[in-house]
Amino acid sequence: MLVSIGSLVISKNGRDKDKYFLVVKIEDDYVYLCDGDMRKVDNPKKKKQKHIQATKYFSEDMAKKIHENVKLTNRDIKDSINEIVCKEVK
């Protein structure tokens, strides 16, 4: 599955294994991930793409804000992830 800014992904390796993150930046083979809790917007986690698992979920709202350089808050990220995860559980 293709990963893009605004994609919801799951970490496959490391201390954050099996946690959900939102992709906020992509550089070559790396992605920058935030969850609004452990990994804040001002200090995203840099992770190789091979160490994440893409999901079919995508936040258009977050992607739009990132592309338009709108200042994101940790609450925005948390709410977006929670909204997607709650839909997935239902």
C-alpha cells in the first residue's frame, strides 16, 4: 500500500511497535510520524518506510492542513487518529 502525507500507519518495529501514527512528512525512504501523545507535532518520529505498515485509512483534513502549512496541534493529530481508529473498530 502506498503511504502519503495524512496516511494512518502502524509501527512494525521498535518501542512504539503496534501503535498508530499519522504521516506528516516524507523524505526519500523515511517518513515522519506523529501521534499527538508520545510523538508530538514539533518532534515527529523519523522512521524507515520498511518499518511501518500502511493501513487503508487516510485523513484528508490533516493532509490538506499539512500541504497548506497550517499549524497543527497535538490535539488535531490525536483526534484524527482516534476518529479513524474508532471507525475501524465499528
